[in-house]
Amino acid sequence: MVNAINRCGIFVAVLSLCCVIACKKQEDPFDQALNTLETDPKAAIPLFLKLHEADPKAFEPLYYLGVAYHESSEHARSVESLEKALALPGAKGREAGIRTQMYEAYLALSKKSKDESEKSAALDKAAELEIALSLRNPEANKKVFERKKQEFDAAVAAGEFDKATEIAEAVQTLYVPAEDRRALKKQVPELHKKKFDSHFTKTFAETFEKDWTAKGMFDAPAQALIVSADFTVPPKGEDGSWDETAEGFDAAVENAACAAVFRNVGVHVNLVAKASLYGKELDEKYLNYFGNEALKTTKKGWKTQHQPGAVRAADRGDGQPEEWVYSCQMHLPLATIQQDLYLLYKQPPKDSDSGANSGTPEEKKAETQKPGDGTGTTGGTAAPSEGTTPPSPVE
């Protein structure tokens, strides 16, 4: 009886052990995949794939799938799996190890790929990871920098200034001599200027130059806007429009000229600004600034056109015409407009500043003169026509 019980106990124990072993074999496919990875990486791929499909959010199967791909020389698939694994919650705290594995895969891909664009992209990624991991492989970084420098030069030559700027910014993280990186970085402001100049020149040529030249509004050889203005200077009169001195009359002439010139300059420059600043209009202070620039470049002085109201003035008994009507022509260099619109393009004023900030685009050039304040900037004197003579200016 005892022997029968013992035999039964042994049988149960053996049966239980077999069940445990069988269950363990069924419950450890991950261990099986890991063991296969050590001996036959290619055979481990379908095992890890199956585990990943069963639980897409599990970190280990996807990570080791990337390792298996890499060990099987399928480097493109390796980096794809590793990048996905890096984004999973289970990657937290293991980022350095994952990126190291990615670096090795990218480096291998850059050496073995037959696709030049794929090789180039892989080399870039490897260089980025070197920086992130502080691996600092100077030789690899140097190759990337040299290629990026060629791309930079090609982009500048092609007028692709945004692309060139992106490259100049991107190479700042490469492990190459600082002076090499800075040499490209220093060119970024000039790239911004070239981009604006290219757009400005193209826009002006396509939109204004031919039409304005035909209308006598643009001096093509001198590359300057022609600002023509007619303006009227009233007599002294009882309203005190100007006093009886020559200086008073000159001030009245300049005051009237400023208002007329500023009005015409404003129309011209605002059209150019809207085209070159992508629709932006200039406020009065900036337009006054350009008006002052035009007043500085007087070409013909004031020319008296005619003197209407002379008879009525004679009836008045003071020997002066009722009003003086003048015309003037001034040039505003296109380069002045281009340079100062660029300053606005580079650093637009804040909305709260009403587009003015501290005044003109370049305060050092000129203080803004508002029409109607009686202060001229040119010092021009009236050039009388034949007939009635205006008061003589005092030298």
C-alpha cells in the first residue's frame, strides 16, 4: 500500500514538473528570441516581429528587433525600429543606449548604402548623434561640414538664401573648428540682405521701372525716383502767410514745397514699400523721412511757373501778385529707398509704436521734418521768372 502511494506521488511530481517546463517554454518566447539573436540574428527577426505585433507598445521587442536588423545588415530597417522604440514610454532612462545603437546603424548605413542621398542623410544623422552622445568623431564631422559647405555655396549661387541660412545654422552643432563654423554664421546677415535686395530689385524691375521711366517718374541711368511737385505760395496778406523779409518769403516757399514734395514722395514710396515689404504700408513719419531725403537732392531749385492773380494784386496796390505758383523737381535715389526699407524688413516696428519706433529708419541721417512747420531743409531760394519779382533772398 505504501509503495503504491509512493509510486503515485512520484508520478504526480514528474507530471507537475513536465507541466511547469511546458508552460515555461510557452510563456518565454521573448527569451527564446533573445537566445536566437545571439546565435542567428536573421532568424530572430520574425520572432521579435511577432512579439511586437502582439504588443506594439512594448519597448523591448521593438528595440531588439532594431538590433536584430542591424546585426543582419538591414540598417535602414534597424534605424526605423530604433527610432520608434525611442518614442515609447519604456525608453525612458535608456535613451543613451538606444541612440548609441542608432548611431552604429546610421554609420553602417552611410558606408554600405548604394543610394547617395540615403548615404548623405545617414551620415548627417550619425553626426547629429555624435554630438548628442559626445562621441566627437572629428573625421566624420569634418566630412559632413565639407559637404554642407558645398551645399551652402551652391544655395547662395542659386539665390536660395533661405536654404543657405538653414545650412549655416545647422552646421553650428558640428564638431569642427569654431572658426570654420563661425565663417558661415557670419554670412547669415548678408544672406538676409541679399534675399531682400533680390526681391526688391526683381519687384521694382517688374512692377515700376519701365512704366515709371515712360511717365518721367524714374531716371533709369541715375537709378533715382523723380519727384516733381507744383506748389503755391500765397501772398503775405493779412493772414500772415509770410512776413515781409526775404527770409520769411523763403520759408513760405520751402514750407509749401515740403508739403507738395512729401505728398508726391509718399505716393511713390508707399507703392514701392507695399511691393517690396509684402504688402506693408509706411506710416507718415517714415514717408516724411523719404521726403526729407528728396528735399536734400534738389536738382533744379524752385522754378516760377506763372503768377495768377497779378491784376487783382495790382488793384490791391502793393505791387505783389496774389500768389506765386512754383514747380520743382527732385531726385530720390532708389538705393536710399532700398536700404531703408531693408531696415524695416529686418526689424519691423512693434504695433504699439505705430510703425515709427524712435523716428526715421536711420535717425543719424536726418531729423524728420513735418510739412507745415516752416523749416526748410534745402536752403533753396526762389528763382524768379521774367516779370514780377518776388522778394530778394538775403544771403
